[in-house]
Amino acid sequence: MDAVTEAKPWNRLQMAERVAQDIPEGWYVNLGIGMPTTVADYVPLDREVVFHSENGVLGMGPKPPEAERDPWLINAGKQHVTLRTGGSYVHHADSFAMIRGGHLDLCVLGAFQVADNGDIANWATSDNDSAPAVGGAMDLAAGAKRLWVVMDHNAKDGAAKLVKQCTYPLTAPGAVKRVFTNYGVFDVTPAGFEVVELAPGVSRELVQAKTDAPLIFKD
């Protein structure tokens, strides 16, 4: 049996759970639209992590059961959420003041590409992309103290998303500190992508073959 068939990459929920494991007690965290929003479902309620949403929610909890949804309580991706004890609503401008003022310890975003120097491209795949605007991603990438990315390791066509240089329009230069994919966890260092952990059965040879940029393996 070869390395490809033996490998058991993480699925999207396992990727979100892996991100949640690394978030320390007491951090203020923004979760981007898409896969990052599921991270809140895996942070234990006895660990105090304050989740922020740019539409003006501070102190989000996990998603509610369908029967308990509050139609007025949603995150920036229009998904129903809960409010933890002590949570609050704030004006949209105040929410962005928190972002731009450097008050968030962490932002977790999805991405189309991340370069080995920390550049991130996550809003358009060409100069003529149909996306109307970058939204709050630039504010978050520049304003949060740390930026982590959670994404599939490769695009649907197999193209690498961990690259030497982004070919899509940048959201922010040099901002990403850590990347979580279905193949593993990677730190962005001055020397490039350093492997922190690989998913079960994923070999060094496999993950390097799926990656455009050279990987650094710690023995």
C-alpha cells in the first residue's frame, strides 16, 4: 500500500478542532467566514476564549440547535450563533475599532494561497474576479496580533495553496504566522514553512509533493 492510500488527512471538522486546540485561555479571537467559523464549536466552554465577529458581536458561543436559533443573533457570515455569559453587542464602527486598534489576539481566516513569507491571498483569484471587495479581511490581517489560516492543502484542481509566491491578488503581505490544512500544521518562519505536525499517515514525501514551497522538517 503506498503513502497516498495509507494517509488519512483531516476532514474540515477535524481541521477546525485542531485549530481550537492551539487557542490559549483568555485570547480575543475573530473567526473568518467559512471554515474558520466552525472553530468556535470545538473550544471547551470551560476555556475562556472571547470570540469576536465584525458585525458587532463580542463573546460568541457555539452554534445553537436548530430549535433554539435566535433569528437576530448571527455572525458576519449570517450564520446563527449563541452568546456566552458576559457577551455583548457593539456598534459596527466600535467592532472595527477593536480590529484596527490591535485589540484582537488572533484572527483565523481561510485562504486561496499562503506564501512561505506569510503573504496571504484570500479574496480574489484574478484581477477581474467577481468578488465586489475584500471586505474586512485586510483590516483583520493588519490589525490582529496574529493571523492563522485554515484551508485545504490543495485547490480542487490539485494546485498547491502553500506556495513560494502568491499569484493571486494579496490581502496582506507577511501577515500569516501559522497554517492548518488537511495534511498538517505549518508555522511561517524566516526560513519558510516549518512542519509542526502531520495528519495521521501523511508522510514527509507526500506533503512535500503536494506543496509548492520547500518544507522544513524538525527531527
